[in-house]
Amino acid sequence: MKKVAALAGGVGGAKMLVGLSRAASPENLTAVVNTGDDANLYGVHISPDVDIVTYWLAGIADTARGWGIRGDTFGAVEGLRSLGVDTWFGLGDRDFGTCLYRTERMHSGATLTTVTQEICTSLRVATRVLPMTDEMVRTKIVTDDGRVLDFQEYFVKERTRPEVAEINIEAGGPRRPGPDVLAAVGDADAVVLCPSNPFLSIDPILSLAGVRDALRAHDNVVAVTPIVRGGALKGPADRLLKRLAGEASASAVARYYGDLIDVFVVDASDGDEVAKVNALGLRCLELDTIMRNHDASELLAREILSA
Ligand code: FO1
């Protein structure tokens, strides 16, 4: 069985990880997850990408909505609203429980990596879920009208409507990856860059010391396109690519990753992108990248791992 490390964030990342955990077996998979979206709201530390990935792997995610737990209620947030709190961020009650647990444990000195492992053990997630770092690294969005927004303000409160001038990844100290991140990449037979947003989900991971070098040193790094026929399946990746890389296409994503990757997966409907990807010196696979359900995710993962 192959050992796989996958860099992930958001729903595209969660879907790919479900497929990889089925194809490679959960014990052989390590997920390195973006924490640039983390936020402190309602008195708790919310780690949306880590939680989305964990809930999807645990089989308890609200897969229609993408985030949160299936069947969750929103009583706590409703209670806060009735007290006059601006509850623009919808945190479900069970999800609140996860965040309370994390906050309490971190107040007593546990790292985000340790707490995530504890939550995964309790939810019977055998895949190793590694937050990208235990340090404070936050994605900030600079808008055309000159405001600097926290990630969740941009994504949820303002529904990604503002035009983005710049994305800054800010750190309060050294940008060290989490304790096992570089080893997981180095030990893997295959490293997968999930079809997550390159700017918002993958870049924060790439910004950590040693990650880019570890990818360059690896000879089997496979990136899966988050762009199909010029559009993003979910979220603002297409608009951001147009704005920050000049063009929204699969090959523009491949060009953006450049020498970090060896193989790039385009969607089977994007055949005219293959020559452009090959021209970058990359091997190109044409596969069905639209993960409509867990079986489709597994099939995509099997094809990636056997190519
Ligand atoms: N996304 C929304 O669009 N609206 C929400 O109210 C919201 C709440 C939320 C709570 C917990 C959580 O783990 C994720 C949540 N998300 C919500 C998703 C999240 O904002 C983004 O999907 C990620 O940060 C981007 O990957």
C-alpha cells in the first residue's frame, strides 16, 4: 500500500481526502490542512478547514452544505443573537462543542495538533489529520476599496463579494509547519495537492518554512485542478485566478504551482488544457474530477494513485 500525504482545505479538499482514505486506506493517509481560515468568534477557537475535513472523514459532515455536522441545531447562536450579538457566522451546536473542547484544551497548553488528534480519535477518524502549523498564521484579504478583512469576514460575512487586490498570509512569529508535516511529505510515496483553492487553501500551507522545498525534492507531487471549463465548482477560485494570475483555467493553476509539482490532473472535459499543461514540463492526466459522491471521489483517488 502506498503512503499518501495530501495538502487540503475546504470542501474540495474534504471530498478528495474521503476518496484517498478509501483508496489508500485511512492508516496510510496524512492530511495536512490549512489553518489560515481559523477564527476566534463567540469565545471559541474555530478551525473550519480542520473541522470540515474531520467531519467528512468521520462520516458526520453535512455534505449538502459542505461545512458543519449533519442534523446539527443552532440553538447557541440563536441564543447569542437574542442577546444582541451579531451572529453572521453560523456555528452549529455540536460544532460549537468541538470548538469549546479545542479552546479549553489549548487554554491548558495543548497544541492544535494534539487537540486535533484527540478529536479524530474520539470521532474514530483513522486518517492522520495534521493542522498545517501550531503557530498563529492567518490569511488576510486586502480589498480593492483598501480594507483588510479577516478570512471569515471576507468569506462568510461579505460572501466573497469584495474585489480582492491582494491576499496576505500574516504570522505572529516564525512560520514553522506542524511537528510532523515535513516528515509526512518526505515519507509519502505520493503527495496530492487537493482541488482546493490555490490562493486561499494551499498557499497558506506553502508559505510555511520548508514546505516548498519538500515538494520540490519529492518526485511524485500530483495536483488536482479546482477549475473545470474555466469555472470553480465552489467558491471564488475562478475570480481570484482571473484577478491574481490573469486567467481562470486549469493550466493557469498548473502554471501557478509550477516547479512544485510533477503531475497535474485536468478534468476529462478540459482536453484542450492538456497541451498547455504539458508545455509547462508537467505530466498531465485527464480524469473525471467532479466528485459527485464518495464513490466518485474514490475512483478519482484510485486513478491518481495508480497513474
Ligand atoms: N460557511 C458559510 O458560508 N457560512 C457560515 O455561516 C459558515 C459557518 C461555519 C462554521 C464552522 C465551520 O467549520 C465552517 C463554517 N463555514 C461557513 C465554512 C467556512 O467558512 C469555509 O468553508 C472555510 O473556511 C473555507 O474553506
